[in-house]
Amino acid sequence: MTGQGISRAQRLRRQRDFQALRENGASRAHPLLVMRAMPNSLPHPRFGFVVSKRVAPLSVTRNRVRRRLREIVRTLGVQDGWDVLLIARRSTADAPFDALQAATSSLARRLRLLAPEGETSRDA
């Protein structure tokens, strides 16, 4: 399944990375999502996703929300050198894809994470 989604190197997987973002990351909120970001020393951005049972009681729905968020960040164009955590809210599960995309883009702009127009980090 190469070419789909974000690479393994671009995923936040360790508990300590999630904890560091929760404690030290800059945060912006939207009715659909909360985004936390913190600089890293890597040559690429990394992303983590939190979709709790409170947001979507069924695992099918939680996984669907995660897949949608992964696709959105894949095409977003975040600058290299950032760790980004997306935390879903209750309304996320029922939101249309376009609304999620607009919310994510808005939060990334507010956190100044987007690469300048000609300098996108890896075009997927």
C-alpha cells in the first residue's frame, strides 16, 4: 500500500511524543477539532490522531474519522520539522469531509504550519 496515506516515519507513535505535545505544544481549537503543534528536529512533519470512544463509540466510526484526517493532512502541505496532533471532537464523526478539510486548514494556518506556496514538503 505504498503511495497511500502518510508514511510510517510521518506518524507519531510513542506515548512520550503524544505527552510532549499535550504538555508543551501550541494549541488552537475549532468546533470540529483541536490541533496541537510543536517543532521537532526531523526533516519531515509527524502527525498523531486522537479519536476517543466519547467521540465515536463504534470502532468503525473512529477508524473512519482517522482515515479522513490522515487523508486531509497528507494533502495539507505542512512545513517540515513539526509534530502535529489532531484531536477529534464529538461533532467530527458526523461532519462532511469538506468541513473537516476547512477546519484543519484553518487551524494549520492559525498555527503557521503551512509551507509557503512554492515549498510544499512532500507532494503526495
